[in-house]
Amino acid sequence: MRQELSEIASDQTESDDWRRAIVYMVWGENFIHEAVRNASSATFMGIPLVLITDSASQGFIPDKHPFSRIQLVDKFRSKDWLNKSTLWDHLPEEYNSFLYLDTDTVVLKDVSFGFEQAEKHGIAASQATSYCLPSHHEFRRIMLAFGLPDAGQLQYNAGVYFFIRRPDVEAVFKLYQEMAYTLSEQFSYRNKSNRKIDQPFFSFAIERLNFNPYTLSINYCYRGLDAEPVCGDIRIWHSHHPVPEGVNQYQYEKSYTNPRRRYRFGKSIDMLPIYQEL
């Protein structure tokens, strides 16, 4: 399987005609409204915005919205975040290069580089805040059951990622969906809304197929939750907390050529004490 996927990937060249789209997959009134509000931040990219939603949520879409296309699904497979693993099944046919965004994302800067890397490598994504896959709520139990070692493998964030239409990428998404729905009961963790989550199964599919995505910096998916340091411009803010004022306005310290900032729950945390300790 690994050799076959490698051969498939090598067949696609950089000369392909890339037709890009930014995609949101949403259900329920609150998330429809959040998608409409935050998708407006991406209009400056000049890339079509696609909203994928179910028939039951169609009535929550306002007359004025930023989307180029509304893709209706009769009924999603479940009411959990596991639905996100079915994204491939609902993609509009006229596009072949995608950026998937959760509804709590705000695009702050040009993200063309992410598309470009996905068009070379198949998938481009940033590490999750909980970046160690085996340690993510004891996910190692499932990994070990499938013969994968507890080796500190990277967990990617499944709320922001770039990808293209290609058979080896499709294989990742199909396995992602299969495992999310067949193994979720064995993975006992649920989020604060008591919903089953899909994120670790995205990275698990990548690991099982030995797929090698391009790893973007956290600037393409900055969560602003756990005070993780960030340097350079944040390109996609990924948080239910509002974007802090002046988030990309910073000055270089005299002794540091790489100015870092930290945010916790959307609030700025002074980095000066850390500089002084160094």
C-alpha cells in the first residue's frame, strides 16, 4: 500500500491547473452564524468560499453571506464532530485544491503558501496544541492495538488544513472517516459539549498510511489558548476568543531578532519575564 501511494503521488505534477476553494462544513444555527461571520475574513484572498451544510440547517443561512456556493447535504452521518471526517464525500467537484477551516477561524494574512505546499505534497497542516498523538488523552492505546509504537508522533490540528484531490490523499480521508466511526467508542474522550471528536483519527490515518504531509508553522493555526509562544505574523487565528487588538503588531527587542508573543484565552501575556530569565 505504501509503495502504491508513493507511485500515485509522483504521477501528479506541479503543472496541474489548480482550482482553489476555502471550505467550511457546518451544522446547527450557532455554527452557521459563526461561519458566516468569520468567513468574511477570508474574502480578501479572492478565493471562492464554500459552505457545506445539511438541509436542516439551511434555514439559518442569512440572505447576505460571503459564500460563493452553498453545498447541501441531505443529512449528516452523526451529530458529533465525527462528521468532519466525512468532508471528502461532500466536496464540490469543480475544485481540486482546498483549505478546510473550522468556524472559529479568522484569516488574518495571505495563506497562499499553504495551498502551494499542499499542491506539492498533498496535505499541509499545522501541529495541534496537544501535539503528541500518543499522549492525547491516552490515544496510545489505540495506536498500540494497531501495531504503531508510542514514539511521540505528531498530531495535526484537524480544524485548519490544506489538501488536494489525489488518490493517495483520498485514501487518507477515507481511512480517517472509517477509523473515526469505528474506533470512537474505544477513544473515551469527548469535548466540553460531550461530543465525540475526530482530530486524532486524522493524524492516525496519516501515520497508518505513511503519508508525509508538509508541516506548516503554528502561524497557520494559532489557537491562543495555552500561552504557546508565536513569532512572526499569525496568519490564521483559530479560537472562539476574539482576535486580540494589534495581534500582528510587534517590535523587535534589542537582544532578540525573533520577537515572540503569547496569548491565553485570547489575552496577551507579557513575554518580558521570559526574556529576562534567558
